[in-house]
Amino acid sequence: MTAHAIAIQDLTIAYQRKPVLWDVTLEIPAGSLACIIGPNGAGKSTLIKGVMGLLPMASGVVTIFGHPLQDVRQRVGYVPQRGSVDWDFPTTVLDVVLMGRYGHLPLFARPRRHDRDLARAALEQVGMETFADRQISQLSGGQQQRVFLARALVQDADLYLMDEPFAGVDAATEQAIVVLLQTLQQRGKTMIVVHHDLQTVSEYFDWAVLLNLRLVASGPVDTAFTEEHLRVTYGGRLNLLTAIGEEIS
């Protein structure tokens, strides 16, 4: 395995010819638990979607474990923002999780008993095993997020891209997600998480990407997540309580 899970070179993404992400170049080491932070509209979700091939690139090159996405797609798991999903679609929790196994099945094949066993094990891992037959529309926001994490788990990817998995969840779900991320990292997986809570960056992550339309900094948390970089990223007067308890104002 290459030393870098993701390598991005000169990435620019535009909506209707208006660039929303400019000239981003960065590398994230394999085995990292990384966050992408920045203000609203900074391009955090755009970066994730660009890496996943969900948005067209105006320019640039992205490689994953040294290869183009199409060559290693099965090694990449994606957890979208909960708000981008149609939760009224009539399907059960177990069926949603089983979607993560489709990349391991022959074309048009139905999930096997082995796949269902893996799906139920993933639901147990995120504390949702008793909800397997429940309609997804009947779940709370935190429960829905856990189901999407279980779907990513059964894919058994090497790289996970997660778009704000902590948004709108309760404290118990947030801690469950953190434990899950740490467990995956211990297994050698790489996680890249769009995150918004600056107070938990140093506690949850070991690598930080600071973004505001352009890359401000990328590196280990203790060198990238600094007051200077935060001021550049968020601009103007920044009032927040950092994870180390110092007020920046």
C-alpha cells in the first residue's frame, strides 16, 4: 500500500463556470484519522464529492492509494450528509446496510446469507441491531446516521470519506461514532471526515485539513490546527474556544 491514502494535485472544481474550490494540492497519509474544517461555503463537501467523482473537476488529478478512483472504487466507502438522503424511501434498515455489499456481488446477484450476516454484525457494531426490520423513515437523525455508518462498514473499505457524520446527532451517537472511527483506524483504515466542531478537533483527529475555497493548511493536528491557520481560514474576528481551552479572539 502506498504511503498516501489520497494525493490531490491542483484540484479546481466549478459550479456553472464559477470556481468553488481553487488549486488544492494535498496528501493525506494512509492510516490517518483526518478532518476537513472550514467555514460554511468553504468547499469542504465539494472536496469530498470531487474525490468521490460525484462532481466534475475543472482541473487537477486525484489518486487513491496511488491509483485513479475507478481502479480502486471498491476500497472507498462514502457516508454522505444525512440531509442529502431521501429518508422517506420505503426500505428497511437492513436493506440500506446491505447496499454496502453490492460492490462485492456479481452483477445482478442478490445478497447472500453471508452478506446478511455481515450487515447484521455491522448494525450490532453501531448499536442498531434491534432496528434491522424498521423502516428508515421511522428512525431519529442519530439512528439514521448510525445506519449509514453500518452501510459503510459492510463495504469493508480501506478509505472512508464521511461528510459531517456528527451533524445533528446526540452525544451518545457522537461518542459511538468516535469509538468506531478509532477502531477502524486501529485496523489500518483511513478516515477523512468533514467536521465543524473546532473544540473536538484535537481530541478526535490526528490530521487536519483547513480549507476556505483554497487550502490553508494540511498536516498533523499539532502543526496544522494552529491559531494562525484558524485566523486565515475563518477570517476577521474569530471567537471560539479551542480544544486545548484557549480562547482565540
